[in-house]
Amino acid sequence: MRPGRFICVLKNPASAGFSFTHRRSDRSPAQGKIRPGSGDDDYVGFALGFQPGDSTNAAANYLLVDWKQGTQSFDFGAPSNSPGGNAVSGLAVSRVTGIPDADEFWQHKNLAGTPAGSGLQELASGTSLGNTGWTANTEYTFTFNFGPNDLEVFVNGVKELDIAGVFGNGRLAFYNFSQANVTYSAFEVVEGPFPAVPEPETYAMMLAGLGLLGFIARRRKQRGT
């Protein structure tokens, strides 16, 4: 395990802001601390599988784990072309594709203001923090197990998110949306791959193999009797 060697303090971007690290997020469990500041109740979080330039890349495809303190309705207006709506308090993971506008990041949706390939799709909410916001000036430890087919997220040792799918390689990025003075610190990466979840085809082959073994065993038993 390599100790983290940096502290990153993100200020208060009016739109979604990313600060990516040099650490790759794929197939390497990572852990670190986050401390949201006071003065607002908006989004803090992380992007996984993030590539430099993805915030302006029409082909971007990464995961966003973000945490909202309080439920709030807002319409950002120009240059965001999507309609306003609610941002709900709690922890969630979403898939981000293309170049979403501020209202899409805010609502975790794919709205009419951007091309069809740009937007967010919320995949899951936190097990115990899905409707619970963060507390200002409180430090939280996040642990990520991120592989090509699986993501597990723990907050203070409690598993909050566990999803399967097909996820791209990339970096770990710190995320901040309209939230002041968020501190990310003590990040460390465990060397070695996080095991992938078998694809459905693999499960089918495993089941077929088990079925064949069962058939052979029955034949041998019948011959023995």
C-alpha cells in the first residue's frame, strides 16, 4: 500500500468541477479522506475511470460517485440549456457520458438540453446514505474497489454502493459542484488488481461445465450400480 502524499482543496465552482490525480482508478483499490466545508449544501465526490479532458470530451464515459447534503431545486440557465429540477440529498453513483450540462449533473439525468449521447444515468443510491446528506466539517473515509466489471464503495467502513457492469479504465478524480472548501487527503492505492466479476457468458460456461460434470457423475454412478 502506498501512502497518499497530497492534500487537495477544491473551492466553489459554479458548475461541475474535476481535479484528476495521477493515480489510475481501474483494478486498484483506493482509500482516502474527504472533509466538506460549511457555507453550502451541494455536491462533493469522485469520478472513477476519468480521463484527462473528459469534461469536454463528447465520447467520455466514466462513473461519478457524488454526495449531496440537502435537497434543492434550481435552474442554472445559460449556458446550460436543460430545464431545472431537483437535486436530492444523499449518496449515489451515476454513469456520465459525453458533455452533460450543469442541470444534468445537478439532477443525475439525461435531459433535452444536450445531445442524446450526453447526460447522466443514476445507477444506485447508498445503502444507508441514499437519502442522508453529509455533515459540514466532518471527515469521512472513502474506500473504492473498482474493477472492469464491479465497483464497491465504502464510507467509514460501511459498504454503501455495489454495482456490476462494464467500466472503462482511467484515473481517480475529485469532484466538486457548487460546494466550497472541500478537502481531499491521505489517499493511498493498494497494489494489485481487484478481481473482476464474471460476465454473463462466463457464468453460462461455468454452469454448463457444472452440468456436464453432474451428468458424468450420474453416468458413473449408474454404471457402478
